[in-house]
Amino acid sequence: MTAQEPQLPVNPKSPNASKITPPKFEDYRIPASPGYAIPQDRHIMSAPDLGGQSAILAEFDAAGRSDQFSAALQKVIRCRDNVVPALLERLETDDVALSKKAAIALGYLRSPLAIAPLIRATEQPQRQIHWQAAAALSWIGSADAINALVKLLQKHPSIQVQAAVAKSLARASLPAVSPLVEALKHSDAMVKVYAAHSLGQISSPLAITSLIEALNHSSKSVRFEAAWALGQIKSPSSANALASMLTDNDISVQSQAVQSLKNIGVSAISAVSKMLNTPSSHTRSVAARTLGQIGMEEVVPLLARVMRDDEYAYVRCDAALALGEIGTYDAVFYLSQSLKDGDRSVRNAVLRALAQVNSPEAQEILHNVRQAVSIPNYSVSNIRDFGEDSDFTTIQG
């Protein structure tokens, strides 16, 4: 059973009162720039007035899917009437879904009247709207809203509230850096995760030292976010710390460290190349792969040396594949020199690397390799072991 569409009030004095029909969903469209519609758009410009504020709020309340809510939210934002009081009423309702939508809408409207109610909503995690309320305060972005969020981060006893605030302060920029750095020292991992992520979004060098310390945290989620944040800041001073995470016991942290070093670029080469000289073959292998992903031409001679001299075949394989990712003319030259490596796995890795380069020089080398077919020497002998009527010829290689 579908809900009955709302009926417009009927004017009993109107001769066509019985013919009035309720507005349709598509009638609630308004122009992109309200107030600037051309005369022929007069009907579209006045469409919200067909049902007025009540119709827009009814659509807002009924929106269940994200696309419906997005459309209703745009109409609320552009509505000519003051809808803040109605949204504040919805913020206080026991309907969690409706309260969340109201908090988001109030954040977009940026009304100072919404700051105090949103603070109260953020302070009450049991209402389950503290994430949306904290985000709304950050969208409002006034000094009062940001100061309220900072106080909640520093003093509220609930971990849920502190985490929600740490996440929302990413929009506060520099004023939030110091409180978020302090939050990184918090004993709870969830607060650290959101604080590190927000610091990465703000990308302030003031957070580098604390983020480097967070790389040693026992939680892999904290280490991952700290590595991501350092990659967003892109400071060469964090390259050594990120390089040490290439051997982390969690693969996701390793991958994020590689991406962050790639973001830093040339300045990260020195930190990673030092790992090529460590006694651990695993560390040398990881370093070779990372240099390939960084993709700078400056690392080609380093990788060529590893591919030529390392005692472990799998390390030489990784160096060859890294050269294939870089794919410069020099990389192709060094790869061609290792086609005669004594280990078959290395030779196969070189061929895969050359195929990956896909340059004319690499293709020519591959063509020559395919044409060089080695034919073994055979000797033919006749053996007659089964009498004069039997003649068996065997081929011996």
C-alpha cells in the first residue's frame, strides 16, 4: 500500500475548486540560481510555492535513499522560507534517521542558531547522531562552532564523541592542528585513527613528529593512517620513518608506506636505497620493489647493480621487474645484460620486464630472443638386439 499524496487546501470560492490536484514530485524543481530565472521560467521559479515550505519538508522527511535525500536537501537549502526552526524540531525528535538528516541540513545552512542544539546533540552519543552533529558544526565553521568541537575533543569522556569530533575537525584547518596532535597521544586507538586522518587532510608540517611516533603504535589501523597522513604532507623528513614501515608485519601498512614514499618523490630515494645494503634479503627485495614503484629514473643504476650482483635470485627478479616498471632506455639496456643470468627465474623475470616496457628497443630484444632457437646435437645408431629381422633406430641426444 502506498502512502496517499498530500492534498492542497481547497478554496471554496473558486469555481474550479473540485478540479485542483496535488502537486507532483517533479513540480518541486527550482532553478540553479534562484531569483534570476527568465520570464518564461516563471512556472519553474514558483514551483516550490505550490506546496510551500510544508511540501518541501514533507519530501525531506520522506527521503529514504541517498539520491532522494540529496534532491530534498537542495530544495531545503534553496527554500525562500526560514526552515531552520522546523529542522531544529526534527533534530530533537526520537526518530534517529530524521535527526541525522536534520543535522546534515543544519550544517549546510550554517545558521548560528543551530550551533547550541548541535553541540547538545554531539554531547549525547546515546542518541546516535553525534557523528552527523559534529560534522555539521565543522561545516558551519564559525569560531564558536570550532571552539566547541575542540572542547569536546579535549574534555568529553566519551570515546565515540572524541572520535566523531576528531574526524570532523579536518575541515577546521590550522586551528585544529594542535588539538588533533594532542589527540594522537590518546590511549584509544579509534581517536588516534581519526586524528591522524584529519591531520593528513589538513597537511600541516606541524604534525610530522607526532605522526612519525604514531607509526610505532601497536594498532595496524593507527600505523596505516599515520603513514597515509605523512604521504599527504609529503615532507622529506618523514622518508626514513616511512621506509622503515616497508617491512611492517601488515601488508596494508607496507602498501601505504610505499604509496606515501611515492608521494614524497625524489627525496625518498635516499632513504629507500639505503635498504639495498642491509643483510636481510627480504628487506633488499622490498626496497627494490619500492624503488620501482617510485618510478624515478635516478634509481635505475641502483636497481641494475642489485639485478647483477645480489646473491639471491628472487631479489634479482624483483630488481628486474622494478626496472621494467620504470621502463627507460637505460633500464632496457641493463635488462638486456641479464638475459644470460645463470638462474632461469631471473631470465624469465627479465623477459616479463621487457614485455612490460613495450618500447621498440625492448620489442627488438624480445624478437631476437625468440629467434635464437638452440638445436641440440643428435647421434643416430642402429641397434639389432632382436635378430636379423628387427631393425630399431634410436636417437641419442
